[in-house]
Amino acid sequence: MNIAIYVCLGCMLVFGVFSAASRKLIISAVALAVVSAALGVLMYVLGAHTAAIFEVSVCSGLVTVIFISAVSLSNGDKQIEAQDVAVPARKRRFLPAILIGAGAILMIVAWLTGFSVGTPAAAVSGANFNDVFWETCQADIFGQMVALIAGASAIVVFFKESENE
Amino acid sequence: MTVLQWIPHLFLALPMLALIVNNVIPRARIRTTTIAMSATVAGAQMLLALAGVFLLVESGESAVRFGMIWDAGKNVGYFQTDLVSMFLLMCVGMVALASALTALTTIDDHRGSYTNLLMVMMLGLNGMLLVRDLFSLYVFLEVTGLASFVMIGMYKSTRDLEGAFKYLALSALATIFILTGLSFLFIKAGSLAFDALTPALFSGAGDGSTLLCWAALVLLISGYSIKSGVAPFHSWLPDAYESADTAVSIMLSGIVTKIAGVYSLLTLTRLFDGIAPLKTVLALLGMFTILVGALLALAQKNFKRIAAYSSVSQMGYILLGFAAGTNLGILAGLLYLFSHSAAKSAFFTNAAALEKQLGTLNIDEMGGLQKRMPITSGSSVVALLSTAGVPPFAGFWSKLMVLLALWSAGLKGYAAFALIASILTGAYFLRLQKKVFFGKPNPRWDAVVEITGGIRVSEILLTIVTVAVGLVFPLLLLYLQRAGLI
Amino acid sequence: MNVTTVMLVSGLILILAGCIELIRTHHMLKIIIGLELAIKAISMFLTLGGWLNGNIALAEAFVVTVIVLEVVVATVLSGIAISIYHKHGNMDIRNLRNLKG
Amino acid sequence: MTGVANWLNQGAALPLALIGLPLLGGVIAWLLGKRYALQVAAVLVFGLANIFLSLALFLGGGADVTLPFAGYGFEGHFVAGGMSSVLLVFTSVVAFLLARYSVSYFKGDTRGGVFLLFYFVSIGFVNGALLSSNLPVMLVFWEGLLVCMGVLLLLGNLEKPRAAIKMLWISGVADLLLMLGVIVTIRVSGQSDIAAMGRLPVEGLGAYGCALMLLGAMGKAGAMPFHSWIPLAAEDASSPFLAVFPGSLEKILGIGLSIQIVTRIYDVRPGSAMSTLVLVIGAVTLLFGVSMALIQKDMKRLLSYHAISQVGYMLLGVGSCLPVGMVAALFHMMNNALYKSGLFLTAGAIERRTGTTDLRHVGGLGRAMPVTMTCFVIFGLSISGFPGFNGFFSKELVFDAALESGVVYYIVALVGAVMTAISFLKLGGAAFFGTLRLPRGIKQVREVRAGMYLPAVVLAALCVFFGAGNRLVDQWLFQPALGLTESFAGWPENWVLVALSVAALLLALADHLYGRKKTGGALGSADHIHHAPGLRQAYALAETGKLDPYNWLVAAVGGFSRVCQWVENGVSWVYDKGVPGLIGGASKLLHRGVNGSLTRYLLLAVAGFAGVLILFLLILL
């Protein structure tokens, strides 16, 4: 179990940093989708099965779709990528270095101080996701519904209604 | 079920109903009708919440709990409303009413989504006030934010979109801060319900998860501060307010930042009562905010931008009230929030009137408009006096209460600072009044006439609220005292 | 040095990466990527919290809600970004200098 | 009558009505400004109501009302009893007569309404000051009176408000002294109610409190060195103003309070330093006032100097700290209010008909204005102390008290009496007797209307009554006012003093006749004194204001202000340039910092996060 977790974490870290450091938008988006997939696996391993499905389908699926559409709506990706060229390549190599350095320092500090947030609880509550979701989180469900309406309104506003300076 | 138990349901049901009705009926032809409908919903909410406050006080209970429709039988109660949230629900109703009335004039025929978005925003704000779970609070915070982004960018002009985008980018950062904080708290507490979050979370010394809780507190304060526009997290705020349509600015300035940011901070102080650094940090942030907001307001030329920076500055006083930590302090902060909501909404309706009649908001181009627009001028003077804390307007009393709360909580230095900083408030508002309404009349505006319609109604309404609340304030205090709240 | 600590540290690195990306970039859509990256790490924290407290169902509910909300945020952001693209012909945030002072 | 009074006395109604009704009356009289008849009616109604209420209070045995709010030493405690009820009745009568006169005087003049407004408001304040037993509350009423006077003086000469400014300065200083005195007194006694003071000892801090309060009270009455605005006001202000304020109300308040201080608040003993202070100020005031009056050629100015000198007599009475002195002071104060306001009324009548009171241009009016002349004669005889008139009786009492305090005070008082008589012989002779002299442009003069002469006639009648019936007056007014059982009324027992007084009057007559013969007219009858060697130079100094403490003060202030100029400049630079510059600079800097860059906004937010983090670390570690 631990090995699976470490592998997933490694995947997420590598592709996450790659996504952040990448110059090209499409590559960033694809790397993000890979992070998402790795996270889905990780969640599955930890026992969050429904969340894992959501993560993989909605995030890696829908988010990528949004990006592709955004890119295609804005007539090709050349111009988009050209913008980040303004930042010299030399500078962008610092980002992975900083992140790896920060990670290493955190690791060492955590190891030296014996930092721990505890171990998994022995008694796992048998609560069903559906019950919890529809009862304990009913306010959240209501919020999601409203948020989706807001998203729909946003699409109407930004893609349908006319402009007015 | 008593009336009191029914009222909270309506805060979620009414806007939702309005949303459905608005989208079932073909919108394009009946813009005014739909906006009037949203105004009705807002007004109803204001009156219901007002009634709710009194009913709640009279009933002697501390809170009312209720669930969603599909939970009708179990009666566990996932929402709750207490006096604080009931009072703030009333403020939401009042400001939304002012916004809708202004929108009758300012929103054009192609903005069919205004009503939808206003209702979504109201749902988000009401939701924030009704939940009793920090995560749900975040959900509705995000909903409110989403509605705000879209509303700011509604006209899709260059400036609108810029304001919206800046708000969104800062909000993204805030989302990261807040969610990280929440997940840290979740790791320690195992739940994010208000009942599970107590100051005891911070007591396990040396434990890794306690450290996470402290980190969570820092992250949450920063995140909510971004949402509330507290300096130095405020930079998005003037841009968003300036670019948005005035009806939207009223909402943003009058209530959104107050509920989304300040109410969340208040929730933090109420949950983690007794955590010393929390209050000190809030007080310091408040002081810094008062100063920076006032200084920046002094240098502005745009009417709405001055109002925006003034909002920033006034936010500091509310924070100072909460930082006092006592019951009196919280009450003072809430009353300050209310009087400031009324005054600032009035200011933005004035801005709408000026923009509509003059076509510009540059105060250098104005002058001597007092004769041409007496109602706008009068309303703006009342709002100025109230904000600057001149008796007998509502702002005076609430500022006095903030000062008293600080003084009695032993934060005398902060009280003195708040008092001195009031001079700056007076300074930038006097500068505004002098340039816009008094001073030498600009011949360019000889043909300008007073505004009519919804904006005028809104101006008069808010001015009446400011004056009336100021006049009955001593009675209000007596009432609160009788109810045992101060 | 147990697995939870490793997860925490990796998550923090991802959040840091997301934040840096969000602040440093000049491209509007990349702001979403930065945000999403951080959200991934936060989803992991939430799951971790559920796992540690034996309350994975609640964590799942949180994660699902967060995912839905972030999708909507991403939609709104790309809507605004595309509208700006129609104005300026690009999605450079350095164009956003009209409002200041 | 008593029944009604008792009925009214049930609550706070009566004392509060005494304060409130005049205010209402003032507003109504002001609003009725253009309708003469209605205005007269309003003045009559409210004046009579005032008299009625005061009488009800006086006959009903007083009142003691405490309003239900208090704080910071202010407490609405109103007591009517003893001196305050007596003074209330007296004030209401005089005020009524003067109000009636003022209406007629200002007929057809737009300033009349405002005058009546502030006049009535002043009466309300005087009533309040007399009623309030709480010292801070009393001060509030005093300040209100000051403001009313300031406004009225300002209206008298809007273009050059020198009298108003001078009055505000001088009375302001006097009131400031009083205020300091009150503060010290409250500190010494530990409470702020006169009724509960119970004669504090005059020692240590109490001595300063007593001296300061006495100075303030005397300043209100117009004693040296707080006198110099009165002659200036005589040039600018109307006759009714002079009759009302320097003539009566100010004296009533000032002397009333002085008596209170000496007899109730502090335990001032005869022969003590405090007593000497009052006596000396009284003597100086008397001599200075009367000698300046002697040489005046303008009726109003002359009378205004007498308004100063008469204070001297009252203070000689107060300063003696003997019961006889108190009666003397009270009696003389009332007499003075009667005849001095009466004299101002006659001056006003002349002014109304001829447009001037300068005796070089107007005179010999006796035939034309017989009623006014008759009244003037009675007032003149009263003020000169002609045996049988009221001034005689009160002056004899003052002489008594002065003689007890020291023979030098008696001599001063006697000299004062001589000079008073001389100046009034001159004034009467010039104004009413001899050949008719009129200013250019006026062909003939008629008697004034009944509305203006009747108040004067009533005042004259009161003068006669206070003289002839002084036993009754003593029994009715002074004994209850001062709580005495002993009577000081009746014909003086000491025949030597009476003889000396008569001799003084004869001396004055002789001098008058001499001066008349020398210059050939009544107007110049005092010139030989004016031009006497030695005195001439002194008079020149006094006339040019060289002896006026106010002018010294102004000069000193000028010098001081020049010395402080650079300090002032420095401070004002800080306020005008420094602080706004700092604020403006900071504002500009921040303003420029907000350059619209999203990256900067985000970095700022991160910096804020770092700041919060550091604060937490600082507080926790």
C-alpha cells in the first residue's frame, strides 16, 4: 500500500512541477491531467473511491476539454505560447530547483523534529458516501447547484450577450 | 411550526424561486419586470430578517436550525441562523434592494443575466450566513465570488473584464489559502463543523497536527482578508469597484466584501475565541487598513474609486470592533457594518446618479452640482457625515461603540488611533464634496437635472435609513440591553 | 518519517508550485493551471484528513464539492479570458493596466 | 393666590416655566416683528406671566426642584427661596417695564424683533441663574447671558463691532475667573451645590476660590477693572440695551452672587483680607466712575459712568460683610436698577425724539417733554440721595456700613455722593432746563408716546415708594431675602451722618451754581473741575483710554503675540505644511505604487500573508 502511495506521489510531484515550469500551455494542461490521474489512483488507494472517479473523470477530462476549447477559440496556440517566451529560459530553470530545494529542506526539518500528524485511525467509520453526502453535506450540495447556475450564467454572459463599452 | 422556524427557509427559497421564475419566462422583453422581481425578493428578505431578529430576541432562543427539503423528516438541522446572521441577512436584503433599484436605470436591455446573478449572489451570501460548517462557508463564499466575477464583467468592456479578472486572480490565491487552511484543520479535527472547531485544537503542544492548526489560522486569515479587501490584500478592490456597473458596485462594496470576508473573519474569532494572536493580528490589520485606505482615497480622482478606498478604510474599523473580542466589540462591528453598508450604498447610488446625468465620474470635471442635483447632494452629504462619524447619524453611534469597545477591552492605543484616523476620513470626503457638489459651478453642467426613478428612490431610502437609525439608535441600544446582548 | 509526512511535504511543494505559477505567469489560462495544481494537492490533503480520522466518506464529499466548484471557476475564468482575448488579441495579463492608482 | 401657587408648586412646573416661558415669549415677539399691536400684546402677556409666576413662587414659599438627570457635577437643582425669590420678583417687574418700553422704542425698526428675542432669552437666563443652586449650571446661564449681550451689541454696530468685542473679552475674562473660582470651590467643598456649601472657611485653596469667584461676580456687575466696555457700549448700543444690561440685569446677577458668596458660600469675616479686597475695589470703582461721569457731555455716556460708580456703593456694602452692609447692597442695587434704568429710559426718550443725546446739541427740553422731565427729576433726586427718596435711605445704610469698615471708605462714599449730585445737577440743568436747544433739522419736539413714558412713570413711582415706604419694602423683601429678623429700615438714627449727607448735597449745589456762573450755562457747570490743575492731565489720560486696563491688556497681548509670533509660525507650519505634506506625500507614494499590475497585486497579497505569518510567529514565540 505504501509503495503505491509513494509512486503516485512521485508521479504527482514530477508532473506537477513540470506543469508549472512548462512554457507551453498545452503541455502544462496535459501534465496537469496526468497529476489528476495520479491523484485519482492515490485516492483510490486511500479508500476514497467515489472521489477518485470524480477526480479522474471531471478533472482530467473536463478541465482538459476547457483548455482545448479555450485554445481553439482563441485561434491557435502560437500567439499564446509566444507570450511566455518573454521570460528567459534561464530563469524558468530556477523554479524546479526552488521547489526541489524547498521540498528537501522541509523533509529534513520534518525528519529532524520527528514531525508527525499521526497515523490512520484504527476505527474506520462505516459511513456510506451517499449518506454523508446527502445528509451531512446537504448545504454543500445546495451550494454546488447554485454554483452551477452561476457557471451557466457566466457562459450566457460571456458567450451569448452582446458587448457594451 | 412557528413563524420563526419558517422565516429562515425563505432566505434560501425566495431567491431560488425568483431564479426559476426568471428563467422560465422569456426574459428579453421584460427586463424591468425581472429586476423589479429581484427588488421585491430583496425587500422581502430585509423585512423578514428584521422580523426574524425581533422574533428571535423575543423567543429567547439563541438560534433556529433547519434542513433542506429532502431532509424534512430528520430534523437534524444543517443550517442555522442566530442573531448575528439574522441581522446580516437584513443588511443583505437592504443592499440588494438598493442595487436592484439602481439597476432599474443602469442595467441595459441586453443584460438579462443581472437578475439571475443577483439571485445567485444573494443565495451565496445567505448561504454563508446560514451554514454551520466551515467548509460549507467556503462553498458559498465561492458561489458569491463566482457571481461577483460575472457581474463585474457583465458589460464585457475592457475595463469591466480587467476588474473581473483581477478579482478572480486574487480570489484564486484566496481559494488556495482558504482551502489549504481548511484541509489542515480537517486533518486535526476530523470535521469542519463549527461544533468540532474549538480553541482546544491549538492546545496539543509539540504535536505535528497542532502546528498545522496554527498554519491553518494564518492561511485562513490571509485568505479571508483577500476576500474582504483588507490592506495589504486590497489591491483588487478599487479596480473591481471602479470598473463594475454601479448597481454591482453597490452589492460588492455594500455587502459582498463584508459577508465574504469580514463575516468569515468574525466566524474565526467566534470559533477560536481566546486565541491571543488572532485578535492582535486582526487589530493590526484593521489599523493598517484604515490608514492605507484613507491615504489612498485622498489621492483619487474618480468618484467610485474614492468610495472604494473609503470602503477599504472603513473595513478597518469593523475589524477593530471584532478585534476587541468582547460581545460589545462584535456588536459594535456589526452595527458599524450596517451603518457603513447604508452609507456606502448611498454613495454608490450617488455615483450612479452622477454617471447617468453627467456621463463622467471624474471629480475634477464636476463642481457646484448642489444646485442642479439637490437630492443626490443631500444624500451624499448625509452619507459623508455618517461615515465620518458626525452625530446624530448612524455612523456616529457605531463608531462610538467601536471606540468604546476598544477602550473597555483595554486596547486604548487602537481606540486613540481609530479616533485620529477619523480625521483622514473627514478629509477625503470633504475634498470629494467640495469638488463635486460645492465649489465653483462648472458651466458645462448648467443643463443637468436631478436623477429620477429607481436611483432617486434608492438614494432617498438609504438616506432615511441612515438618519432614522441614527435617531433611534439610543432606543436600539436600550432594546439590546434589555435583550441582554450588551 | 511516515507516509503522512511525505504526503504533506509533497502536497506543500505542489501548492507552492501552483502559487508560484499563478503569480509568475503572464498568461491568463496558466493562472487556472496554477490554481488547479494547488487544488490537486488540497484534494489530497482532504483525503488524507479523512483517512487519518477514519472518516473517508466526509473527505470524499468535500473533494467532490471542491472539484465541482473549481470546474465552475475554471469556466468563468476562461470565459473572461476569452472575452479579453477578443479585445486585445492575446491573453497577456500585462495588458491589464487600465485600472490603477 | 397662595392656593394657586401651591397647586403650581406640585412639580417642577414653576421654576422651569420661569426659564422656559421667557424663551417662548422672545420667539413669539420676534415672529410678530412687523405687527406692532400683537407684539405689544405678546410682551404684555409674557411679561405679566413672568411677574405672576415669580410672585406665585415668592408667595408660595419657594420651591426646591431637582431634575432627574445629572452628571460631571452638573445637576439641575433649582431652588427658589430667600434671596432668589425676592430677586426673581424684582427682576420680573423691572423686566416687564423695560420690555414694554423697548417695544415702543423700536417701533418701526427692524432690529426691534431681534432685540426682544434676545432680551426675553436673557430674562430666561437670568431667571435660570437666579434659580439654579448648582454652580456649574448657574455658570451655563451666565454664559448664555453673555452670548445674548454679545449678539445685541454686535447688532448695535455691525460695521465696527468694537463694543461687542471688548465686552466679550472683558466679561469673558470675568466669567473665566468665576469659572476657575467655581472649580476651586467645588474642589474645596467636595460638591457643587450652593445650598449644601455651608460657609466654607476662607483659607488655603478656599481663599483663592473665594477671591476668584468674587472677582468674577464683581466683574459681572461692572466693577473696576471690568468696567470699560460700558461707556463704549453707550456709544453703540441703544438705550433699552443700556437700561436692561448694564442698568439692571447685570447688577442683579453680579451683586446677588456677591452677597451669596460672602454670606452663604464662604465665611467672609468683617475686616478680613477678602473684605478689604471688595471694599477697595468698590471705593476705586466709585471714585473713578463718578469722576469720569462728571466731565461727560453725552447723556448716555454720563449715565453709563454712573452705572459703574453705583456698583462701588453696592460693593462697599457687600465688602463690609455686616448684615447692615448686605441690606445696604441689596437695597442700593434695587434702587439703582429702578432709577438707573429709568434714567436710561429718559435718555432713550430724548434720543427717540431728537436723534441724539449729546448735550452740546440738545437741551432745555423740559417744556416740550414734561412727563419725561418729571420722571428725570425724581430719578435724579433718587440717585443723588435727596432725603426722603429711596437713594437716600440706601446710601445712608451704605455710609453706615462703610463707617464700620473704616472711615476712609466713608469719606470716599461721601465724596462720591457730592460728585454724583454735581453731575446730575449739570445733567438735569442742561437737558431739561434753560433755553430749548435742538439739533439741526429738527424744528419742534413732542412728548414721547405713552408706551415709552408710562414705564418710566411706573419706575419713578416705584422710586418714590421705595423711599417713602422703605419700612414695608424692608419687611417684604429684604428680611426674607437675607433671613434677617432685625430691621434696618426707617429714618437713619445717626443724625450726624444725615447732616453730613445734606451738607454734601448743599456743597454740590453750591459748586453747581459756581460753575454755572463761571461758564454761563448748566452744561459747563462741571468744567472747572475738569480743568482744575492736576485733574486736567488725569482726565486727558483717562479720556484717551490710557487708564483703561483693557487697553493695557490689549497692548500686553500685542507684545506677547509678537514675541510668540515665531513659535506660532513654527507650529502653524507643522499644521499647514508639515502634517498635510506628510499625509499628501504618503498618499502620492501609495497612489503611484498601485500601478495596475496584477503580478504586483498578487505579490502584495503574498507579502500580506508573510506579514500575518511573521506576526503570528512574533506573538507565539
